[in-house]
Amino acid sequence: MIKENIVNIINKFGFCNIEPGPSIDILGDIKNMKKEKDVIILAHYYQKGEIQDIADYVGDSLALAQIAKNDNSKMILLAGVNFMAETVKILAPEKKVLIPDLNAGCSLADSCPPQKFKEFIDAHPNHTVISYVNTTAEIKTLTDIICTSTNALQIIESLPEDEKIIFAPDKNLGNYIQSISGRDMIIWDGACHVHEEFSLEKILELKKKYPKAKIIAHPECEKPIQIIADHIGSTSSLIKFTIQDKANEFIIATESGIIHQMKKENPYKTFIPAPPKDSTCACNDCEYMKLTSIKKIWATLKYEIPEIVLSNEIIEKAGHPIHRMLKISDELGL
Ligand code: 13P
Ligand code: SF4
């Protein structure tokens, strides 16, 4: 009966809104439940700092997938967005995969609806389909090889030089990879609302104020931002750059959650979020990533819902391109 009520709540809200009582030690309870229930928490770098701090692993999209594939625990709680949790479920189908809020979508994944993408593929026969991991499981079933921002170039370069490629859904990442690789690519017109929001003018103004600062950007940023960037890379690559580079100040053109790890790694360096075009919004925050909270994690661990459920057919079909990506990445030591 209680379980039934909770399922109804999940169906209505997409998350379990049962609050821990005032006497509950939430962090202590989370720690105990992780142990008792044999759960690991995987968190993406865009999660709130306090969530990154309670996670067993914090990583980029590729690392989280790799950990999920090799992990031995009974359950995985993914603190991130739906496409990441779906990828975990596809790689560990025998496990219960939990996500604290089913509303944690992704504007980039939404920019590629399956029916339209299928028509696009049909209109371009004899192309190999490479999709970014930021896609729904259904898009992955239409894909030959998945990539992430860490391995996109290597995945493209693993194909014969004359191979015709469809790349989806991020046009900024696609154009960036095409400009480096010179490959024959048709690129889907999708984008992420967070990364398209950075203002070139305001970043250049900021650079005048901090002339020694290095500008670092995720490849989902628009081309003008990429052109002025000192380094372009995935979330893990950006963090690595802040550790290895001699600069003491960095302007960060990606989601603000990443600054938490940058500060942890470099306590004496300064990190300045790149300003968005609209100064009245909190546009450097991905609102989907920020739906996760410690309280929701507590409720998710306690009641073991919301759970990611995918059909065996989807798991099998979407699994092929993900496993191909992981194999290529393993061979290259990525
Ligand atoms: P990474 O794969 O670089 O972690 O990026 C994920 C993402 O959602 C970027 O917006
Ligand atoms: Fe999706 Fe953009 Fe959020 Fe990344 S930052 S999860 S691409 S909406």
C-alpha cells in the first residue's frame, strides 16, 4: 500500500517528495543506506557541490558509463540527467538504476526527436550514424556508434577516411570535430540551451579585466566562443587543463557545477563563470542537472524509486553503439 502510494507520487511529480523527518540525519542515513543496500552514487560534474561530495564517483559522461559497466554493486543511483541514467541501465541491465528526479531531461537530447531523425537518416543513405551520448535511448537504437565529448574525435577517426558520416545532435560539437578531422560529415541542427547562452562580448570585456585569465570552453559552445578559447574540451578535459596549466585565473564557458571540482583541485586558483547573454538569468546552471537534491537522493535510496525502466529490445539495440564506443575508447586508453 505504502509502495503503491509512492508510485502514484512518482507518476504525478516525477520524484519522491516524501521528506525526511526533522530528527533524521540525512547524510548519515544516505551513507548507511548505500552500505546496507549495496548502492553506488555516480554524479556528473554539473551536479551541485554537496552532491558531488557524497558521490562514490564524480565524472564526465564517458567515465560514468565506464564505471557503470565495470561496477559490482547491486544498485546504481545516477545523480545527473535521464540520458546518463538510461546509458547506465543499458550497460548494467541486471541492476536497479535509480534517478532522483525523472524530470531531469536535456535540451540537447530534446533537439533530436526520433521520428524526424529517422527521416533524416533515410534521406542520407550510406552514411555511418554517430550520435553524441546526449540523446534518448530511442535515438541510440538508430545509431552506429555513440561518442562523448571526450572521445568524439577518436570515434570519427576510427572510421575509414572516405566514410560518409551523420553526426547528431550537437551542431557545435559536430562542426568543431569536422573542422579538426576534415571528415565528410552531415550535422544535425541541435544545441544545448546552456552552452548557446554565453556572450562573446561579455567574455571579451571580462578578459580585459583579467588579462592573464585563460578562457576554457566546452565544445557545445558556439563557434565564436570556441575561437577565443585557449582550450576546448569535455568536462574532464577542462578540469585537467586547470590543473596542468600555469595560469592562476580561468574563465569557464560551461555549466557552473564544474567549478566545484576545479576549486577542490586548485584551491589557490580563481575561476570566473563566463557571463551569459541575459544577465538576469542563472543561465550557467543547467536546470535539469540542478533538479537533484540531497533530500531527493535520500528519498530515492529509501524507497528505491524512481527507477529507470527500458524494454529488453531498447536495451539490446541501444547497447550496440554504446559498446562499440566503449571498445574503441578502451583500445585507445580513454
Ligand atoms: P561531458 O561529457 O563533457 O561531461 O558533457 C556532458 C554534458 O552534458 C555537457 O553539456
Ligand atoms: Fe543537456 Fe545542456 Fe544540461 Fe548538458 S548542460 S545536460 S547538454 S541541457
